[in-house]
Amino acid sequence: MKKNMGTIDRVLRIIAALVIMILYFTDQISGMVAIVLLIISAIFIFTSFISFCPLYAPFGLSTRKRSNRQF
């Protein structure tokens, strides 16, 4: 599994997940919408910690900066 998420991408996903959790715990969202959003927020947090988004892989996308160093 090759890392394909950059720092900004990871931070934005964590912030989005935290906002969803805050909305849930303050009863701003509920029902099926809340469940779906909580699952998405869990996926965002998991993918942020492992720096890999499985949806990017089939398309060859990456938000990670490439190193130009040559040894």
C-alpha cells in the first residue's frame, strides 16, 4: 500500500470528521443521515492515519508531494 495522501488532505479529512462528530453529539443531525455521516467520518479518520485513500488508487491520484531527491 503506497501512501497517496498529502498533509493538507489528511488534515481536512480529520477536520471534516470532527465537525460531523460535533454535529452528532450536539443533536444537530440524527437518524439515518447521522449514521451515514458517522461512518464516513470514521473512514476519513482511518484513511488519514494510514495516509492511503483506496478511492485514489484506481485512478492513480495522489495529493502527496513527490520528492525530487536523487541518490
